[in-house]
Amino acid sequence: MSRKCEVCGKKPMFGHNVSHANNKTQKIQRPNVQKLRIQDDSGSVKKVYVCTRCLRTGKIKKAI
């Protein structure tokens, strides 16, 4: 599954978990992407991965 939003380009962020003893382990924060049927500007319907932030703010139009 693609872990990138096709509207805003949001993708996984990488960093470290740092313990009290200063041990560092890899940390990945993935965006919440959903596979949706959307209607683009030309009126055609296609399936894309969209993050929930773009879905909530109304940047896309869902197909019926």
C-alpha cells in the first residue's frame, strides 16, 4: 500500500525514540491515508490514497 497522500504529498516522517539512558531507536510516524474513489476536475472517477486531513478539509470531491 502506498503511504503517501496524492493530494498534499504527506509521507512518513522519521526520527528517534530516545530513552533516559540516551539509547536511540528508529521511530516512524505514518500519515493516516485512505483509499477513496474521487472525482477529478474533468469529471472522471479514479481511486487514490488521500490523507484524512485533506479529506476533512474538503480538498477532494468524493465520487458517488
